[in-house]
Amino acid sequence: MQTKKGVFCFICPSHCALTATFDENGKMVKAVADTRSGLHCDICDSAKGPGTIPEVHSHGKRLQFPMKRAGERGRNLWTRISWDEALDTIAEKMQFYRDHFGPESVAMVLGEPKSLDYAFQQRFATYFGTPNVITPGNYCGVQTGHADHFTFGTMNIHACHHGEPRCFIIWGSNPLNTGGGFRGYPQKLLNQALKDGAKLIMMEPGKNRYCDKADYWLRLKPGSDGALAMGMVKVIIDEELYDKDYITRYTVGFDELKKEVANFTLEDVAVETWIDVQTVREVARIYATSKPAQILWGNAIENSACALQICRAIDMLRGLTGNVGVKGGEALITPAKFSRPGRFYFDRNMPRPIAKSIGKEFSIAMGAAYVPTQSLVRAILSEDPYPIKMAWCSVTNPILTYPDSAATYEAFMKLPFLVVAEIFPTSFTAIADIVLPAATPLEHNSIAYWPAWLGHVKAQPKCVEPPGEAWPDSKMINELAKRVGLREHFFEDWEESLDLFMADSGMTYKEFCVKRSLDPTNHYRDESPDNYYRTPSGKVEFYSQQMSQLGLSPLPTFREVATPRFPKEAFERYPLYLTNGKEGAYFSSGYRHIEAMKKYKAEAICEIHPDTAAKYGLKDGEMIYIESRKGRIQQRLKVADYVHPRVVLAAFGWWDTEAEDNEYNWRKYNINILSDGDPPNDPGTGSVSLRGIPVRVFAEQPTWSSPGALGVKERKVVE
Ligand SMILES: Nc1nc2c(c(=O)[nH]1)N[C@H]1C(S)=C(S)[C@@H](COP(=O)(O)OP(=O)(O)OC[C@H]3O[C@@H](n4cnc5c(=O)[nH]c(N)nc54)[C@H](O)[C@@H]3O)O[C@H]1N2
Ligand SMILES: Nc1nc2c(c(=O)[nH]1)N[C@H]1C(S)=C(S)[C@@H](COP(=O)(O)OP(=O)(O)OC[C@H]3O[C@@H](n4cnc5c(=O)[nH]c(N)nc54)[C@H](O)[C@@H]3O)O[C@H]1N2
Ligand code: SF4
Ligand SMILES: [Mo]
């Protein structure tokens, strides 16, 4: 007999409510949207949650047993070992390196949290004593979150579900692909508001389905978002489209901002952004006068050498118009009541030894307890400030997702000891010394609290058996901790942590599983007019003393956001601007084995304007070559007239799941062969430029050899 159960999707952080169907053997056979529960359910266009989840649980390629390398690195030859052997070996190495080279010689390499994996690993790093915790924070969530923190005093700002929004700007986000709830706004409400006549402005060099509904679709130059925002700020200030009483009562630094906008012209903005002066004026006027208004911003603005200032520039718009704190605009929130994850990660008595951290020059990264990804790569290759000896990695595939894949590969190949916890074999497991099979969230009792800035929490109780001997990441860390002398800081049974996480809610984990979900509370300005904003001044801070104290520009300046990361000369040889959005059918580089989703999209496809294709002799549907100064890749061409003629919109995260004896072909289609993490990086967050990379395109393989991955030499591993 079949049974049904309500679960939350774990593929992306939107955590849509799903109804899962199980057969008589307990196998999940189907998952569909659960629109009846009233819980958040904004299924993405590709329905990748329902499409992926049942198949993930029973996929024949899932990793099932701990394994140790049985051949040269990258040959993908393995011997099955027991959990005891795996953890004893890892513990022995960790202690050896800690004793001889210091705890900082051990790096913890994390991805976006799936369940409590991230929490356990941060906690482990705290007590083990290594500051070197590497996460995707340098290009995900930190830039937007900290811009809000400095401007409004909190990282927790919600697009508001109440009231009647009159205008939306969707800025560098594709919510229909990537999960509406990721930035906190249900699509249903957005669509209703648009039907009711709200204006829609898209800041989008590519295209997504909202572009067809938009009043304005600005195909700006990739990476020029900060210049565009500053242009709009200038219009709002010059034309006095702001509320003077509001500015006086609720903001600080207006005069400085006003001075700043006198330093550039709208013509400068047009040159930098490819958007004409009149259009910049019009969108600024619409945003400033159609109140309340919301800006739904996305990841595209976070990947830049001045990402934090780009996000700050956009926050100037929110601040000038008073849209934060009103119904229909955006609202500060109090997170749902459960124990703050930070309390699980850190211990006041055991502060992170930041002075020893790699990447310590990035003050915000250090404050947020992460090391930028490229700093790890650089440190391993240069052994500066010291050699990194081993890495424990989980929920990440750096070879596909870090900038400069060739350098990243070379770095991880150089590490004396590499442990990778994964659910599927990947190009990264292929080069590991020990591979550990992980259980997905629905294969163990877990909690979903990510993205932390949305302040919600969901119960993910176990509902299917994991394959073979797969373990939750949290259990792996808990058992490792016992072996390296950290028993007192961990748990006899890792599941005790579930109650600890829920403690502040007054519920046990079991009780929470009945309740299922806790949501944050929105707050509006009229509740507490005199102390609404949570900055040091209690006001919206256009000018941020806190940033100044961190050695960062206290005010976003046009000069900073409009200084191109790549000099003009770079575009003489590589005249096109490369960028990307996330794939609709997959989550970053993951879940590529899923047959249901391969039907949705089977190949890496790049999009180029027909005139540009014609100019370079490229034909629709053919594999083409894309080259940067770093290397060369292939993707299949889709000619698309909506792409700006100078833009290449490429696909992200592609590799061959079948190329088992060739490290899964990570060199062939991988966009990060073309990117780099070279300085300058964002001075606070360590963000890197993934937008507007200079490239050129070819129909045929050029005769000259390409740098980058094709030239990567095998490195001898020395201990
Ligand atoms: N399906 C799917 N969902 C995902 C993910 C996934 O890989 N696939 N990844 C998850 C992760 S880690 C994240 S961070 C979020 C991100 O999700 P989003 O915030 O939606 O961000 P992206 O998809 O990276 O990019 C969004 C849009 O920005 C456009 N864009 C590209 N360059 C620029 C630019 O320079 N300026 C502007 N204004 N726009 C630009 C792209 O064409 C794309 O349409 O999604 C999460 N959800
Ligand atoms: N050029 C370019 N580069 C980018 C981006 C871009 O847009 N363009 N986006 C950037 C962004 S925003 C991000 S967040 C990063 C993402 O980059 P990464 O952090 O490397 O994330 P993924 O590629 O999703 O890799 C996650 C891996 O975890 C595995 N996995 C899934 N569930 C579990 C689990 O429960 N346990 C374990 N142990 N493993 C699991 C998956 O199989 C997958 O291989 O990439 C960044 N890199
Ligand atoms: S948007 Fe798609 S992948 Fe994300 S939680 Fe919802 S169904 Fe899952
Ligand atoms: Mo991300």
C-alpha cells in the first residue's frame, strides 16, 4: 500500500512544501507540490525538487560506502573501507598535522548548508582551533546581507508580503529558476501585484520569464549594477524625488551622498552601463514615485570585486525612498524563535584565531567566520603564510565552482591529504584520498535553517533509509570529534543536537516535527518610529561609520563601483563580456546525475546575439569555443536576440557524470576555467568578479594552445 507524507524540498533553500508518496517498501516514488498545507510552496519552473528528490534517494550512482584511494589521484580507483578505518585514518592525520604544523594547517571546506552539516563543521573548527573555514560566502549572501547590516542595522530584511506594492525591481535574480523564497517573496503575490498594476523593472542582461511582463528591461553591461544604482541615486537626489521629512528624521549621511552624486554625470553612467540617460532617469522616477516599492535582488550583484559597494549603492535607493519599514515595501524581521545557529558554531571562550587565518585581510569575511575561496587556493599553491596540509570538504565541488578551476585543481591536487564527503561521485571526489558517503536531509533527522537571513526554520525528519552505509554529515563530524579529543564539545549521539537547536523555541525536536515550520515576524516603522532601524545611529546610514572603521569606503562612490575590474585593454583581445545565471534544472554543480532533470536540460548551452554569432561565423546549435586569458571551454550555442550583442551568457556548473576515468571532464564545459580570483577582490568580503569577464568566441578549435586547465601539470604529492 502506498503512503503519503508532507516533507520540505531540500534541493534549494526555498524549502518548498512537498507531498511525498512511498511504496510498501518505504521507497519514495513521487513528490509533488503541496499547495494545500499553506506552507511556502513556490515550485521553480523546472520543478527540480519534485523531479530530483525521489531519484536521488534510489539512484544507482549514489555513494554508499567509505572509500580510500587505490590508485594515483584522479584515476578514480577505490577500496571500500569501514567507517572506523576511515575516521581513524582521518583523525590520525588531523592530529599529526595539528601537532606538527598547528591546527591552522587543517582547512574545513564547506558549501551552503543542507541540514546541520555546516553547523557541525563550524563547531568542529572552533574547538579544533583552525580559523581556516572556507565557504561560498565570498560570492553568496554576505554582500547583500552586510550592505543591509551597515545601512539598516540588520541582515534580516524581508520583501514584505503585506500591503500593496506598486513597483518591483528584480535586480540580478531569476526567481522562477532559483526559488522564489530564496529572497523571501512568493511568486503568487508578485504576480497578483503585477496584475493589479504594479510596475516591474528588470535589471537583467540575459532574460527570464519576468522580462516579458516588465515595463522596463535594462540589459545593462554585466557587472555595472553599482554604476546604474548610483545613476538612479543621482536622479532621485537631483530631482528631489525623496521625502524631505523622512530624510531628516530617519537618515544620516544624506549631505555626503548628495556631494558624491555631484562627482559624476548621467552620461558617465550611460557609458559605464550601456543604458541611455533617459532610461536611467525614467526608471529612477518610477521607483521613487511608485510607493511602496520593493527591490528583489539576487546573486548576480554579489560576484564582483566591489560587490559590497554595489549592494550598498542599491541600498541607497531603498533608503532614499523610505521603502524599508512600510507594508508593501520591505520590512525588518525578527527571526523565528529557535537557538541562533551562531551559538552552535562559536564559543566565546574559544575565539577564532583570526590573526592566523588565511585571507585575514578581508575584515568582513573574518567577522562572518569564512575564508574567501580564492584565498585558500592561493595559500595552498604559495604556501604563504604557511603550508596547508589537509582539507575536510563537504557539500561543495570547488573544481567547478571556485574561480579559476585550473588553479583550484592544482591546489587540491597538491594537498597532502584530502577528504570529501559527498552524495554522488564528482570530479572532486575523483581526486580525494578518502571519500565519505553522505545521507541527504530526508535520509536522517534534520533541520533546515538556511538561508539564515530569512529567519525561518523547518523540520526535516527522516523518511527514507540512506543508501548503503551513508551517514549524515553531522554524524561524521561528531564521530570524528570524539577521535581527535573533542568529545566534551560534541555529543554522545549527534541527534542530541536537534533538541539543542530547537531549545529557544520551547519545543523538543520531536514536538517541532509536528509543528513543522517556524516563521519570522515582520516589523514596520510605525510600530517603533524612533528606534526602528538597528544601526548605531538608529537611522538609515547612507554614510557608515562602521564601514569606515573597517577600512572600507563609508559611502558608495561612483568611482569605486564604476572602476572596471578588467582594464579596457583586456577587451581589445577579448571583446565580449561573459556572465551567467544559475541553471534552472540543477543546483549549482550538483544533482547532475538525475535523469528526470537531464530531460529538462542535457547540455551546457551558451547564448549569444545573432549579429555576434554571424560576426564570428558561429552557427546555432553547434559546439563553440569560449576563451579568456585563463583558458578555453566548449558549450553549445543558442542564438538569442535578447542577449546584448557584446555579452556571452554561458552555462555554469557543467561536467560529465559518465566520464569516470577522466575526472568527469571538468575541463571541458566549465565556466570557471575562464574566471579568476586574482586581486583586486572585494576589500571586505573577498568577492571575485564573475560578471563581465573578457572573452572571445570561435567556431573551430583555435590552433594556439590555451592556458589554464589544458596546461595543468600533474603535481607530485609530497608529504
Ligand atoms: N535552479 C537553481 N536554483 C538555485 C541555484 C542553482 O544553481 N540552480 N543556486 C542557488 C544559489 S547558490 C544561489 S546564490 C541563488 C541565486 O539565484 P539568483 O539570485 O536568482 O541569481 P542567478 O541565477 O545567479 O542570476 C540571476 C540573474 O542575473 C542575471 N545576470 C547575470 N549577470 C548579471 C549582471 O552583471 N547584472 C545583473 N543585474 N544581472 C545579471 C542572469 O542572467 C540571471 O537571470 O540560487 C539558488 N538556487
Ligand atoms: N562562474 C560562476 N561561479 C560560481 C557561481 C556563478 O554564478 N558563476 N555561483 C557561486 C555561488 S553563489 C555558489 S553558492 C557556489 C556554489 O558552489 P558549491 O558550494 O561548490 O556548491 P555545489 O556546486 O552545489 O556543490 C555541492 C555538492 O554537494 C553535494 N551534496 C548535496 N547534498 C549533500 C549532502 O547532504 N552532504 C554532502 N556531503 N554533499 C552533498 C552535491 O552533490 C554537490 O556536488 O558557486 C559559486 N561559483
Ligand atoms: S524552488 Fe524548486 S528546488 Fe527550490 S525548494 Fe522549491 S521545488 Fe525545491
Ligand atoms: Mo550561492
